[in-house]
Amino acid sequence: MRDKYDIVIIGSGFGGLMCGAFLSKHGFKVVLLEMGKVAGGNLQSFVKNGAVFNTGLHYVGAMEKGQILNKIFNYLGVLDRVEFDRLDPDCYDRIIIGDREYASASGFENYAARLISYFPGEETAIRNYVEKIRAVWNSNPFINLRDIDKDKDNVSPFSTEGLVDVINSLTDNEELKAVLLANNGLYAGMPERTPFYVHALINCVFIQSAFTVKGGSYRLADALVSIIREQGGEVLTGKKVVKIRCEELNAVAAVTEDGEEFCADNFYSSIHPAEAVKLFEEGVFRKPFIRRLTEMPNTIGSFILYIKFKKKSFRHFASSIYFSTNTDVWGAKYRLEEWPKSVMMYTSPDEDSAWAQSATVITFMHYDEVAHWEDKQRRNSDPDYEAFKSDRSERVFEMLEKRFHGIRDASESWFSSTPLTYRDYTGSPEGSMYGIAKDYKSEVGPYMPVRTRISNFIMTGQSIGVHGIMGVAMNSIIASSVLIDVNQLIREIREAN
């Protein structure tokens, strides 16, 4: 048994690291317990064939001076430790629909003007769209660092609006709709359930500004780990929590697989909520709550093709690329015979930034396509699994060749991952990309509460609230405010900038 801590945080993904940074900065004795060998979750990077690949995060938004993520990172000390490279402000997102290409420009006025240049007859719809997403952004007091009225629930008035309903109300132009929705891979959009609120916040983040983490996303994870440690906290890897011991609905200790016990006054979890409740003995959480968690659908998983290019053989794009075969850009809703319908792609520059060293190509994949191999030992010994990945890699190359002629010949080597890879790596059920799916028609909507029946057990991470770097940063402020006065924290962030 370790000495008692103020706070034990289970999981060292971005949500866990952010809570650890906020809380340790306020004098709490914090320990983060990570089951993997390296801290960071989806912030981790890895090197293969001489190239650096990110496992999850590939760009961040609202990072210009004065914008919200810049303010938060400045407050925590991240900006002193991490460099960010700006994507092309004239084309931070390159949207390809069939054989037509569109560029998203940074800044709300520039964004609208560029869209109007493509769709001059849709100026009213485009301006109404921009006004609507900005209204969603402005309605969130946390993102705007406004003082919080603690007597209100602070739920957005837009949280029950469906994405498709709103877009359909703005325009009948199918091509414009496709352009507005083309980057739905950022939230695994499903037309029947995705809230407009989620789409609006994520689009607003990147319209403001778009950057990559120079050198790889792991640098952001390393920075947050160092910040926590410098403030007296601990980040321990290889510490898989298998049980949380309770006394009278109060958590008292986290027990790890190797038998260690970590006692604390408070416990935070940044892992998937359905996995978190499994750490407690039967009866601690009520059966209807557990049933609700386990029955809530998760977002779809992903198939990722990682490519290492030959020297000076493929152009580097200072943009994120969203490529769909036609105006049906809902890539998560596919039939096997049409897979892949859409891909997200980004390149990393070599020493000559005009050329790409590597590319990461992401498309959706249902878990049931790979569930046959979910047993890791069977998967590793079954050549059919590698044959499956090889076949799917070829299909992705075939799609890419339609727009990026010669990409296959420019590739020196490649490898791929499936939802099983992601499940093993993150612990997310079925290798879900973004955890629990947000549904504007459900009673939960885009939110889950950070508090639980266990008064000193708090949940954070991408399944709580909106996912993504900005969403999880906001969730971390909300979760940290269980122990820190929220208005004090917001004032500190404001005054640090």
C-alpha cells in the first residue's frame, strides 16, 4: 500500500493528464495510473520504418494567441514546452468530393467568403450556417471563460437539435451539404443521431485556427506529464487498475493488477465509463445505471493505413484531407461492397517540407468485421487476419489512386491497424474511436455527468461531454471544478493571458 494521495486518476489519456495538471497546480497530491507502458493515450506517437506516426491526435484548433486552447495551454505552461506548426490558413481542410475539390479557410469571414466563391447562389445559407455555429460556440460559458452560474445546469439550448435537421433547414444544395459535413470523421457522424451542437463546436475550433504538434503528438503528452511531476504529482505506467475498493459508497483505494493499493480522498477516471463501473463490486452502482451505460452505442472504430514514402516522391499537404467518393459523406454508414466511402488523410513533412515523409489514412470500420479475431493469441497466429488487413489496405490504396495518382508507387512501405488494435491500445469497447456516441434524441444528449453515485468518484474523458482536444479540455475543467471553485479556475486562466 502506497502513502495516501489526495487524488488517484485512472488513465493517462488527454482527459486524465489535463485533470492531473489542473489539480496538481492547485496543490493536490495527484497520482495517475496508466495500464500501458507509455502515458498519453491517444496523444502517443510511435516510430516505424524511420517515420513518426501519431496514434490519434493529428491537429488542434483555437491555438492562435487569444484563442481558448492557447489560453489554457499558456496557463498550464504547455506553450513553453511544445511547438505548434500552423496548417495552411487558406486551406486548413482540403475537401474532395468525387473529382471536385474545396478549401476551408481560417477565420469565420474567410471561411464564409471561400464557401460563397464556390456556391455564389448559396450566400444566405452559408452566412446563416456560420452565424448558427458561432451562436452554439457563444452559448458555452466554459469555452468563452465566462463566470459560471452554479445554480444553472449550463446545458446548451442547442443540445437537442439534430445535425441533419439543421443543415437541411439551411439549404437544399446537396453539394454544399456534403462540403459542410465532409469532416464528420472528426466526430464519427451518423445522420440519425449526431447532435448539431457537436458538429458546430468542432467546426468552430478549426475555423478559428488549425495547427499540428511539431514533432509528433507525444510531445503534448510528455509536456503534461512533466508539468504534473514538477508540481509534485506522479505518473506511473504499467499500473492497470482492476478494482476500486469502497466503504459505504465512498471509494477508498484503487487496486492494480500487480497487487498495489493506492488510497486517496478522491478518484478520477478518464477511461470509458462502461469499463470504469466494472472496477466496482456488484451493487455499488445501481443496475439501471449499469444497463444504461452498457446499452448506449459507441462510436464506430477505424481502419488506419500508415504509409512511409520514398524520398521526394509525394507532396506534403499543410492541410487535413477529407476525401469522399460522392456527396454521401457519411463514411461510418457503409455497406461492405462500397467500403471505403470516405477517408481522412494527413501527411507529415520530411526535412524538406515540400515533400511528405509519411501519411496516415483513416477510414471507418465496424467491429464485427474483425470480431472473429478478438482473442489476441488467435489473431497473432491466424494468417487470415494479416490477409484481411492486406486486402483492406489495397482497397484504401485503390480509392486514393483516384485522386492522388501514383501514391502506391511513391510508397516505400506501409502497415495498418484495425478496431482490434485500438481496443487493445485504449481499452475502449469495440475499438470505438470517440467513446460513447452522442445522440440528440436521448436524455443524455451530448453530455454525461462527471459526478456519480460514489461522491468521490468523478468521470472525465471523451465519453463525458464533447470529445476531441477542445471538448476534453472543457470536460477536464468541469471535472476539476468538483474540487476547485470553477470561477476561480476560469479567472486564473483569463488572468494568465
